[in-house]
Amino acid sequence: MQDTINLLLTRRSVRSFEERPIEEEQLKLLKEATLRAPTAGNMALYSIVEVFDPMKKQKLSEICDNQDMIAQAPLVWVFLADMQKWVNYFHESGAVEKAERDNLASYRKPGLGDLHLCMQDAIIAAQNAVVAAEALGIGSCYIGDVIENFEALRELLDLKQYTIPACMLIFGYPKGKKPVKLTPRCPATSIFMTDSYQQPHLEQLKTAFAQHEMQRRTTNSLPYDNTGTLADYYYLRKHTSPFMEEMNRSTSVMFDWWCNG
Ligand SMILES: Cc1cc2nc3c(=O)[nH]c(=O)nc-3n(C[C@H](O)[C@H](O)[C@H](O)COP(=O)(O)O)c2cc1C
């Protein structure tokens, strides 16, 4: 048990990889551990596209805010929320037809609730993969930008109506020494709330993010010549950034496609 807790307490995202591919036996274990993740109704409402084609990896890295490490990673997994497989199964098996014939149910298209569950399945499987990879000595990093440029991703991976990206992971053996210094986290008291949501305000938020702010100040990365706050940093660098605007546009398109085709 201690090993698992230690592993969780010391994991870091890894963004620089050795060139060698993941060993076959390890890849098999990584896949098995990923698939053992809990899944709603045991329906496996997700699929994983492994991108090996170098041209596709290059394109993917451009789509995802030009992060070169994607093209260089030996293993790239795009996790899809996938209801398409069940839509196909329901229709092709005759389940829809039989239920209509016997007046048991009329066909219902997948909605936002289905999407929500599919997303949960996909992301839970992804986190299993992160933990399993870490146990195998394989580094990993999520790529949030996979939800940008949906139209280009759809074309690149030949996505269907009920398959949309939930998250993405890149893996590889860490190049050089793993960073020992952990990234800061908020204290548990600022995250866990008892029995109802307690809206945090300025003083609580300053305390919650004090370590993050200190780290940024130490590395001279706060706005206004390093005199700004962490709120200034995230407001300017993330919240009002062009990539966030693109994520919101792209997500609207994918949700609309799921709902309306
Ligand atoms: C949903 C999500 C999206 C992320 N997207 C990116 C990304 O596009 N590029 C990147 O370098 N890191 C990305 N990360 C990694 C985070 O930056 C990282 O987890 C965070 O800074 C904490 O560092 P740690 O994982 O080393 O503890 C992402 C993480 C998550 C959970």
C-alpha cells in the first residue's frame, strides 16, 4: 500500500522523453491497467486512439498549441468519449428495432448526460494509465489542448458524431533525471468542504494559492514585472488567453455536433 501512496505523492508530469519506444511487455501491462479502470455500467464508454504515424503526430502537436513534445513522444493516446460504439451496437444488433416492434422503447439519441458519462469513463481510464505508467517507470503528461481545433482533430482521426476528445496523454521514458521538486498544491482544507459548498473569497484564496504564488515569484514569472499576484498571472496568461478562447469555441462545436450532428 505504501508503494502506491508514495507513487501518488511523488508523481510529476514528464515532458521530455528518450527516443526509444515503450517496451512491448510494459505496453501490454499499461493497457491492461488502463482497462481495469471503473467504467459506468461496465459499458466502456470510451476509446483510445494510439497515434503512431509521424505525420499525424506532427499535425497533432500543431493542433495542440504547437507543443513539439507531442511529436517527439513515443506513445500518444487520445481518449475519446465514445457513445458511437453503442449507437452502432444498438442499431446493428436489432435492439432498437425489436424494442420498437414490441412497444418497449422508442429510439433515443445520445444526449448531454450520455456525453457526461462517456467523459467520466474516458478520463478515469486516463488517470489509471498515468498511475500505471508511473509504476512502470514511464513518464506521462496530459495535453489539455486536444480540445482545441476540433474540426482539424475530427478530420485527422476520422471521428464520428458520438466520439469526441475527452483528454490526451503522451508517454515515454523520462529523459535525464526526473525533477525531484514537486509542483505546489492547495492545502486540503481549501479543497474539502463539509456537507455543502462554501464559496471561497479573497483571504481564503490567497491562503489556498500562497505556495503557487511564491513559486511563481521565485521564478520571476508573475506579471507586472513580478509584482503581480497569482490571480493576475492566471487571469492574463490563461483565462483571457487566445488558447482559452479557442478551447471554448472548439468545445461548443464538438458539443453541438454530438447533439445535432
Ligand atoms: C487536464 C490537464 C491538461 C493539461 N494540459 C497540459 C498541456 O497541454 N501541456 C503541458 O505541458 N502540461 C499539461 N498538463 C500538465 C499540468 O501542467 C500539470 O499536471 C500541473 O502543472 C501540475 O504538475 P505535475 O503534474 O508535475 O504535478 C495538463 C494537466 C491536466 C490535468
